[in-house]
Amino acid sequence: MDRRTLLKTALVLPLLPLAAKVDAFVTGGGRWLKPGAAGWPTDADWEALNRLVGGRLSIPKNPLLDPATREDALAHIGNQFYVGDQPGLTQTGAYYNAWTSTPSARVLAAESAQDIATAITWARKHRVRVVIRGGGHSYLGASNAPDSLLIWTRRMNSVTLADGFVPQGATAGTAGLPAAHVGAGAMWIDAYNAVTTIGGRYIQGGGCTTVGCAGFTNGGGFGSLSKGFGTGASNLLEAEIVTADGKIRVVNAYQDPELFWALKGGGGGSFGVITRLTFRTHYLPQLIGGTHGSIQADSDEAFHALVAQAMRHFRDNLCNPHWGEQMEFHGDRRLDFHMLFQGIGEDQARAAWQPFLDWVAARKAYTWKTPFWLGAMPAKHFWDIDFYKEHGLTFASADNRPGAPAYHMVWTGDQEQVGTYLYAYTSAWLPSRLLKEDQIDTLATTIIEAARIQGFSLHFNKGLYGASEETLARARDTAMNPEVLDAFALAIIATGGPAVYEGLPDAHRDDVKAKRDAAAVQASYARLTKVAPGAGAYFSESDYFQKDYEKAYWGTNVRRLSAAKRKYDPDGTFTVRNGIA
């Protein structure tokens, strides 16, 4: 198969689904002041802080509303890298009946941990709410809040490799590990470029290249190949963090181990401001490959059989460290799949799919709407925009701004995430027992009935059932809900609309549609979770209105997390929606 065709079709990564202006942020129990209130900082107070942080404080603005920047903003508003460089914007734009992207009162463009420590101490003294932003993708609105001081880590984006990293405070004789030091403001493309394209190693990051490394890890951190390499949280070896007392701490398994553990999936922005992370890196497989296709069934009975067989096929052939990504189920009796593989060759990957292909071919009830395709590419070039340009490929896009880093790339489909107005977003981990033969028909029925209400996807890489024991052991030592260890997939049911940034021409909040679609998502979720009552959810991809959220996100780890919160942030300096109390 020629490489151009292979790359054009196989490696299309799944899109994140696509939010009345309502200020439904947590209030902090009145501990934070608002402009006009007695005690709110004066201009002189803000200027004093600005001097302390070397002139790196400013008033963030929505560039679409500023005459000086509007033309440039309109030219680049569809570019995720541009949006991320604007302290007055967020990548996710709004969530129906919950929040909308709003600039802070001031922004600190931090360049060091000391900048941040100074700002935290000042904010506590003046009772100003602190908000932390690296990538700005938070679906829960944690990346912004009105009347706040934004700690913006975008400039702290260095990535360096270490061949034999040993955590500070480690016992004598501790073996060094291949690792990468990643600044808190780095996006995953910064890390992929340094670690994989240049360094020839693998680092477990996120699917969307503009997601911030720190928030991703705090939330748990699933990537396309997490069944093979684990979560971002489980690969964290050390972190530098500024805590509520203004101290700069280096935490790991030997120093402040409970705080270190809490940072591994305990929820972004809840325990302090991370300034640097150190991740384990892995041997880079020779190939990363993909497969996709779309099958239409001609009857309800045939669709039920297809879904049941797809679940059996996944269980028997794909539920292992080599495979990741998803299957999508639609109300028109259609099954789509977009999956990635690593650590095996094309022949082995095709052999893994052959039983399913043979099953479909033997039955006249099915039509391939998109033919089955499988292929692979050198893993070293998976995040290499120059490689894609060389081969004329269009599913990866470069940052088209003059002077932008040459390695900046984003999956073309992910451009739809810019400013997304989320109508509703839910997730649920599905336990492995549902794959037992006596449960398959029930699972298939449930999937189909839920999809008729609202189509959804099963992300097999976002459940660790089928991973190696080593991967499971590392994930077990994180703050995430232990349900993830036995989950074969994360179901994501979500919907949304185009960007609604204030000042964007023709932006329109279709709240009638938002209300209708949000109700469909909730109804579909209710039907699906009948087979998994009380299912846990993934913090970074979950419902703003998540019921019993502490149990959903952290399960049996809640008490331990709460203890860490009381120890390191007793006054609630760092408070986010659905954060640990």
C-alpha cells in the first residue's frame, strides 16, 4: 500500500464532541472579593504586584472586542494555537446553563515558580480568587473566572530529556529512569516534538496536541494508547508546585508523597499551581498504525447482531496493550470504528481484525459505508508536521501564523474544538463483566437503545482492563477512581455547537437546541448506565452537573484526597468546579 494513501486514511484521530451567559462558578463561600466591594485591590495594589513580578501583570482582553487586535483575531480565531496565546480566551468557550469564557481581572504571564509564589501570597492577602490556565481546554470551566487573578503558565513551556532521572530525596541506590522535564505551560505538541520527533522516545500524552500537560495529568490523563503505556498521572515521577502557603515544593514518592499522589488524578487546580512535571518516557515502538471503517445494518435485528459481535471481537482480539481509541454507535443502525495500534506490524494488526471481517462478509445484512482500511507509519513521525507536509497529507494542520514554531501541528478535525459551546457532556466507565458471554446481548441492547436517543462512542483506551500488570500497578498508585482498572471502555455521550465568543461575527447561542440536545444526552446516559449503575466518570471529560461527583471521579480514594486537601490547602485557596473538598 502506498504511504500517501495509508497516512491519509488510517490516522484520522477521533474528534472530541462538541456551551445564556450564566455565572455558576463556585463562590468560595464569600472568601473572594469582587470589584466594588470593600477591600477589593486598588490600582496601586495591582501595580505593587506588577512590580514584584517584573512587570508581567496585565489586564486580559477578549481580542475580538479590542479594535487594536480585532483584525488579527478574526484572521486566526480558528487556530487553536492563537486562541491558547490569548489570556482573554479559552479553548472551550462555554457550557450550556453553566459558564461562559470570561477574561479575568488581571493575568500574570508567569515565567518562574517565584512569580507564581509571589502572586499566590498577594492574592490570599487581598482575597482575590486565583484561576490557573495552561491549555485552556477545561470542560468544567476551571480555566477561567470573572473577577479573578489568572495564573497563566503558557510561557513556562520548556521540555528537556533526562537519561537517568532520580527523584529528589530518593534513597541511595535508586535507579535512574529515562524521563522528560516538562514545563507547566507546555502543550502536548511541545512534549511530542522534543520527546518523540527529536528524542525518539514515547511519552504518554493526550490526543489533542494543544491540551496543556499539567491539567491533563491532574485530571488523570488518557491518551490514544493508554492501554499500552498507562495514564499521564501514572507516568508522573515528580512535580514542582506552589502551594497555598506560597512555598515552592518539589514533590515525588519521597518528598510530600501524599501531595504528589493527589496530583496524579486528583483534579486540576485543586492543590496548587504546578510549575514543572517530570514524566517517565518509554521505548518508542517502530510503528503506530490505524484502522477505520463504517458499517450499516439493514434491520434492527441485524444491528443488534453486529453490535454484539463487535463487542465479542473487541474482547477477544483488541482488548490488550496494542490497541486504543473507539467505536461509535448511531441511531440509524450504523457502527463506525477508528482505532490505533502500536507494538505490532500491519500483518498482525490485520490478523486481529480478520475474524470480524469474515463474520461481516458472510452476511448480506451489512453494507460498508466506508470500506475497512488498515495501515501504519513510523512512530517517530506521528507528530511530525514536516513529514505530513512532505507527503501532501491534509489531516494534520500547521500553525499558520508568521513566526509560529515550525513544529506546531494539530489534527485538522480538532480545529472544531475552538470555542466549542458544549450543550452537554457525560462519561461513564463500563466494567469488564459486561463483556462476559452471558452479558453481551444485554450490553448490545443497551448500546442500541441509548444510541437511538443520542449517538455516542466507547473509548477503549480510556479504560485499563486488558492492560499489562505493570501498567495497572502504576495506575493503581494514582488518585483516580479505581473503577478505571476494571473498565474496558469509557462511554462518552456529548453534544454541542459552534463557537460563541463575544464579538465573533454571526455567533449565535442556540439555547433551544442546546436544551433539547442536553436532554437527549441525559436520557441516553440514563439508559446506558442501567447496566452500570453508579458508574464512575473521568474528571477531565465529564458533566458539569455530575451527580455525586467525588464518588464518580475518585471512588474509594475520596477520604485520602480530602486529607491531602486539608493539609496543603486548608483555606480553599484553590477551588474549582467539582473539585475535592
